Amino acid sequence: MTDLEILREVFGYDSFRGNQQEIIRQVASGKDALVLMPTGGGKSLCYQIPALMREGAGIVVSPLIALMQDQVDALRQLGVPAAFLNSSLDPSESREVAKRLSAGEIKLLYVAPERLVTESFLNFLGRLRDGHGISLFAIDEAHCVSQWGHDFRPEYRMLSVLGERFPDVPRIALTATADAPTRREIVEHLSLSQAGQFVSSFDRPNIRYRIKLKNDAKRQLERFLESEHPDDSGIVYCLSRRKVDETAAWLKSKGWNALPYHAGMDTESRNANQMRFLREEVIIMVATVAFGMGIDKPNVRFVAHLDLPKSMEAYYQETGRAGRDGLPADAWMVYGLSDVVSMRQMLQSGEAAEERKRVEMQKLEALLGFCESTDCRHQGILRYFGEAHPGNCGHCDNCLHPAQTWDASREAQMALSCVYRTGQRFGAAHLIDVLLGKSTPRMTQFGHDRISTFGIGKDLDRIQWSSVFRQLVAGGFLDVDIEGHGGLRLAEASRPILRGEKPVLMRRDATFEKGKRLRGQDLREGYTEAKNDPLWVLLKAKRLELAKEQGVPPYVIFHDSTLLEIMNHRPQTLPELGRLNGVGQSKLARYGDEFLKVLEDYANR
């Protein structure tokens, strides 16, 4: 049968979407392909149809047991002989699958990468090729090959063996999310330099993106669910296992059908909850990022984040689990400064190499820039992945309810000029030091204390300048050299700003400005997160030491709210410290140097 006949007769569709047919014909003709297509775009058909067109069995590498089960169940419903091999099968079941495969009774076999790269299984595939044949190798979730990605699986890097041992079998690698560096890693580590590359639009026009500042996150979530999704299935993502359990229990106490999911649960309970989510209509899954990759539930009507993800890739992939059926869906998130502090602390305290930590921190900064941006959310996502968007979407939060802004034209010119004057190879931290006029040995080494932009930006503090640089990156005015050392470079779009021909408006609520107090619930949430932060412990210890010396209660030195501001803003000079709430001139003079020393020692340890 032809590809169109299989599409109609087996899958029940009258026409292909996007570049599906081009991809199918590439693989069916025996050529390799790399496919980047958004979740819900129809990636599975790109290898399922050529597998049915060619002789032999198609071998599909899939990282998740649940995904294998779903795909096989769906194919069997269509009358396609399919099976899987994974740890959920006992030895006799595995032998039966292998027997049927050798007899030519199976057209699609799903297998985990850990099993596929074993010598015994590769030998079995060799015998299969020489018997009834192998039609193709499909490598799903190919972004798992990237060590910079959020789903890195080391076994994926061993899959280059397929091209080496089976050079005549076409390979197709597929993923729903990969920035330019990740795409290059996929090509390099899977030996796909000769493969045709098919990049579909990353736009998910049916998803409405909304991002808010935290102000009692649970109540905000409850209002969102009550007003917009009272009878829908959805996913609520939290950063920690403890928060998953607490949020699921709280939602359940409010009458919602909510289930927890995280890696700390026993396997049986976790699998049971996942199965209920997949099989039942109105379920809210409260989960860490351990849940979701490859989840094939089409009618997820919302994805809510109560904490920041690690990167734009993670945000895009997690929100992409909503609306796979193409119907309207919501991506809703709340975030606050405490999230930023927690995520940065988590990244810095991890065991990854320093180079990887640096890349992960840059990815987090890109996500923060996206959150702070006043641009259309769809434009921001596509810009990050190197794709242009024709215009405003008209239905994200920034399009529907434009944020309060301030004229940052002058500050943008300062920042861009500083990038240029320093040679377009330094990161934001160094550039901010230049703008603030901070004299350091590094500054002298490069002669940056003698350039025209040194010290011209003292009207803003470090927190505010960080936001300016993030928003310039998110707006496409600066490029980040992620593969180098994180240096910032001028983008073509920066020229009219530097010439004063284009005004720059930036989001006003992106930072907590001088004199603006945290609202009560923001402060409570920040305080809860702070209690687990090592810097918080050090600041409290210093406060207690000073209090004991003077025989006064610790709160007389500084209130907890002031310590929280010190931790969040991390001032480096007495004037910066003096701008924080609760730090008067007298206390600044008496205690300022002591607390700055704590911050300096913490940063240098």
C-alpha cells in the first residue's frame, strides 16, 4: 500500500499534516531523518507508516515503559501487530515476543535504550535482519542524547552503534523540543550528519500561555481551576516531592480528584496513579518533572506550574503536554523571587561539572527573561528556538492584558553599549559590574575600568540590571553564546536601539523595586523556601551573634523580612544594602559590613 492508503485505511485520516508525508517518503526510501515536531504534531506516524510500507520489523527506541504500553495498545486497536520488550515482562513473556518477532509476526517493536545497546540484543537484531528483516530504527525522544538537556540518558549516546552495525537500515530520530546546540548534539552523537532534517513549527497556537507573580499560589491555583477547568484533566507541576504531596492532599481536601506522582513514591503506587490519569477522564496529576515525558493523553486541558521549571526547553516540553488533540488548552504558571533563589541554589549545589552548571544557569536566565518579557508569549517561545512568529497571538496574557511597563530605552542603550565596549564576549555578571563601576582585579585585567560605560549605571541595582539583560536576551536584542562561556553578543535587532531609533519598554513587575514591600503571602512563601537555604542559616547565625553581643532579641537587629530581602537581593555594597527595607542608616553603619562579609564569604566558598 502507498503511504496515503495506509494513512486512510489503518489510521483513518484523509490527509497528512505539515511535512509528515515528506518525512515518511524519506524514510520509506531507505534514507535517515531527524525530525523536530511539536507535541501533538503527529511524530509517531512518521515512523509507523514507513515501517508498514517496508519489509521487516520496525524497532522503536523509547525511554518510558508507560509510553511503550500506550503506543502498543493503540496500534493493536488499529490492527497493527506490535509488541514491546521491557522490564515489565517476565522471562517467558519476553521469549514469546522474541519468538514472534523472529517469525515475522510483529511489525513494530518498542524497546528501551538500555536493552537495545546490550551485545546480546544487538546480536539478536543481527539475526533478525538476516531473517525477516528490519524495516527501520526509530529513536524517539532523541533530545535525551544531550548532556545539557533536562532528560539526559547516557544510553542514548550509545545508539550510534545502530548506524555502525546496520548501515543499510534507515534511522529516524524524533523529538518535540531541541534548541540549536541540542540539535547539533543529536546529529553528532547519533551519527546523523547525512540525515535529512525536518523542522516543523514549534508554535502551539491552541495553547494559551499565562504567567503571574505568586500571591498565595494555592489559592491562585484554586481560582484558576474553579473558573476555567472545573471538569477537566490536567497536570500541576511542583519542584519538590514534599510540595507535590502537600498540594495533592490540599486539592483533594477541596474536592478535586487529585493524585500525586514523584520518584520518591513506591513503583506500584506511582504506576497506579499514572494509569488512572491515562485512563480516567477528570483527573488532576500533581507531579514533579519525573512525570510526563511521552505521556500520550490527548485531552489534557491544562498544565499548571507552581514553581519555575529549569529551562525554556523544560517549560516548552511540560506545557506541551496540554492540548495534544489540538483543542484549546491552558499553560498557567505562577513564580516569585523565592523560586529563583531556590532554583539557583539547586543548580549550584548539584554534583554536575562546572561547565554544565554554567549552561543550566544560562538556560534558567533565559526562562526568567521569558517570564519578565512584555512580548507575546508565542513570539518569545519561537524566538528562543530560532523561529520567527508572524505577529501577536492575541490570546496569551501579554496580548490580552499588557503588563505595566517602564521606558528602559536609556538603560537598554547602556547595556548594549557595555556589551559592545567590552568586546561582546562577557556574561551579564561582569557587564553589570562594569555598569555599577565595581573595581576588581578582573576589571583592571581587561581594562574595563577605563571604558566609557564604567560606572554609568548606578541608578539601578544589580537585581534590576539582571532583569534588563534578561529582557534584552528574551527580546532578541542580545544573543547568548551557550556553547562558549556564556558571553553576550549584539543581535542585529539591537542596532536601532543603539541609534536611539527604537524605544524599549520593559516589564515593571519583573523586580522588586526600592521601597516596594513584598506582599504578605509573597513573604510567607519566600520565608518557607528560605528556611532550607544555607545562606539563610548563615544570615540568621550572624544576627544571633550580634544580638548576643548586645544582649537584645535577634529581631532587634533585623526582622526576618529584612534577612529575606538580603538573601534575595544579595547586595555587594553598603549603598545597595541600604536600599533594602528595614535597613536604616544607623543599622547600616553598625551592621552593614558584618552582613556584607557573610554574603562575600558565601559567594567565594
